[in-house]
Amino acid sequence: MTPTMTAPALRATDLEAHWMPFTPNKAFKQAPRLLTSAKGVHYTNADGQQVLDGASGLWCVNAGHGREEIVQAMADAARTLDYAPGGFQLGHPLGFEAAKRVAALAPGDLDHVFFTNSGSESVDTALKIALAYWQSVGQPERVRFVGRLKGYHGVGFGGISVGGIEPNRRAYARQLLPHVDHLPHTHELAENWFSRGQPAHGAHLADALEAVIAKHGGGTIAAVIVEPVSGSAGVLVPPVGYLERLRAICDAHGILLIFDEVITGFGRVGTTFAAERFGVTPDLMTIAKGLTNGTVPMGAVIARGKIYEAVVNAAASGIEFFHGYTYSAHPMACAAAIATMDIHAREGLAARSRATEGHFEQAIHSLRGFPNVRDVRNFGLMGAVELEPREGKPGARGLDVHIDCFWKGALVRITGDTLAIAPPLVISREQIDQLVDILGAAIKRAA
Ligand SMILES: Cc1ncc(COP(=O)(O)O)c(C=O)c1O
């Protein structure tokens, strides 16, 4: 069926009803950037131009756009079982199969999967699981969470409370979760300019957790949550030894460690999950985005067996964990996830991303020395180019570059004046060069 409004015919009034997330609505609707179709590593915009997708949509289309196999699996699922609860005292085979497949991919004994519909829901679910776990094992006084400055964990009240991106918290600051501390971020530019891969300096920043423990007592802390590589704050790569140190401190004080792998999961950093690449296994892991290749909303929390067992065994009878969503393990999402995991396995996408990362690194670091470029950094197929802000106008230069790139045929993400690049893992070397050429030219024009 054709949509009633085709993009080229959209007028300003047609755009009014849609209150767009994380967008300056008024400015955007004056000059909208609309995407109408996608295939491979390209979008087509409303003017019919090809736009090279340097952002995997929103860090999610890791296997590239328009994968027929996923579309087919979703269509089959929708036709066969349009909806069935994946919980609430009912289940369906696709939910169990999808969970088994996700558990098989996860490292260590992360082997139980609770489905959600987004990264934000995964984060809030993980925080609740942590609290439920401590209740179950007789340590209900462990209620504190520790997040990190510049951390992004979605937009639920839990996520913004543990998150550390100031504008996302400001309007709600009086109603955030209590008992939350934040570690310092690891964006130490003075020491780590133009780092390639993990920066050398900054493992000691994990020791700030010791200070939080000294202040409140380790026995009051339920969990620490971090992104192994911060994505939304502009690709902040953990310093060598940092995650290992966080893990060791958590272990010493019995604190659960949550890795938010919503962006880093599904091959983005050259292994299925960043936990594998860094050799650090968390107790809970949140995922979303790449799980269904962005085709349909789905997220999950992957929990260690001991956490699941503790919560389930602690309940005398009846429901053990009072939490869930109508669309947890939605049949169509499960089908999409299974088809996505099939593609990853068959095409070895994590290995492919690993094989491409060296070229990616060279390409984006070629922008060093361009006007106003104050840093370039990368890890796996995630990279960032940080620009000097314009005097008194933070974010303006970044936005100009983003918009310019779009009209010149490349999509890159912006966070303030930082451009983030995270192409589909199937991107070719030539396409990476093309992307960086478009970005470089836009950076020069914005000078
Ligand atoms: C690390 C991380 N956690 C959580 C989220 C929130 O995911 P969603 O937008 O699907 O709620 C994001 C989104 O970018 C993310 O990067």
C-alpha cells in the first residue's frame, strides 16, 4: 500500500503534527531532511539523492539496509502469529528460540535473556533486575547505582538518572532516581589527543569508584553501569586497563557490573559484543539496535545464570519478577532478531568489521589537520571527529557539517560539535574513503 503522503509532496503543514524527538522541531520543519528508502549502505532522500549511511541509521543497521531475509522472516511471523504475549503467563516458540540464540552469542555465563523494546527499556529493566537480585539474596540495602558522566543510557527515568548527559537530565533534575553517583568520564583530551584505538592514559579514572564506595559503603551499591565505549557522547573509548579495573573493584565489593552494549553490540567493535573484545565480562548486559538490524524495535537484558537463578528461586511461588512489556518478545521482533543473527553468523560480520577497522582508522585520522579539528578517535567501526565550537555557539559548527554532509550525500551523527561515524559493517573501503571525503569537504566549508 502506498503511503498517503509521499515525501516530495509534504508541505510545512503536513509536518506539524509529528513532535520529533531530539530535534529542533521548528528549524527542522523549515528545511526537513527526509529519507524515503534504503538499500545496502545507502539511503535515498526525498529529492531522490543517494546518501551514504555513515551512521548505520542510528547505530543500528549493522548488516546494511534492506536485508531481504529479515524482511521475509518478519512478514512470515506477522502472517503466522501477528501477536502473542511473550510472557504474562503465555509464550510462543519464537521467543524461546530468539532468547536461546542471543544467550549463545553472549560471553561467559550471560545466558538468560529478558526482552524489551528499546535500549531505554533495557536499561531500566537491568536496573530493576539488579535491585530484584539483591532483594533475592538477602541484601536489600544494596540500592545505590553508579553511572558515569557523559554516559548515555536512554531516556527512561532510570536511564537519565544513571546517565551523565546534562541536557537530558536538566528539566527532570528534581525527580530523578535517588541514590545515584557518577564516576568521572574518560574524555581526557589533553592526554589522549588523536588516539587510535584505546587511549593509553586514564585507567586510574576507574578508581573513583573506590571513592564512592568509601563514601557510602560497598554493601549499599547494587550496580555500576557503563557503556564499554560511550557512543552518544561522541565515541569515548575506554583507556587501556580501565574496564578491567572497574571489574576488579566491583568484584572486590560484590557490586554488579552492567555493560550497556546497545551501540557496541552486534559486531560494531569487531567482536559480537565489546565485552569479548575487552576481555571483561559484566553481570548484566543491555542490548537493542543491532539485535534486529534496526528493522523493528527490540531490546534485551542478558543476565548471568546466577542472577536469574537467585531471583527465580527466591520466590516461594507465583511471579518472581514483577516487570515486563506487552511487546516483550514480540513474534515479529523475534523473527527479525533470529534472521539478523543468521546473517551475522553466515557473513561473519564481526570479523568483517575487524578486518575493516584498520582502513577506517587511517581514513578518519586523515582529517587531522583539517580546520578546527581538535581530535579524531576511533575503535572498531566507531569513530569521532571533534571540532572546535564556534565562539559562543556550541554545536553550531557540528550541525552545519551534519547538514552539509547530508546534502552532499553522507549521513553522519552529531553530538554538539563532534561528528560520529559508525557505518554499516558491510561498508567497503572505497565507500569509507568516499564518506571521509564528503565529511572533510564539509569541515572545510564550515571553517
Ligand atoms: C548505550 C545506549 N543505551 C541506551 C540507548 C537507548 O536506546 P533507545 O533509543 O532504543 O531507547 C542508547 C541509544 O542510543 C544507547 O546508545
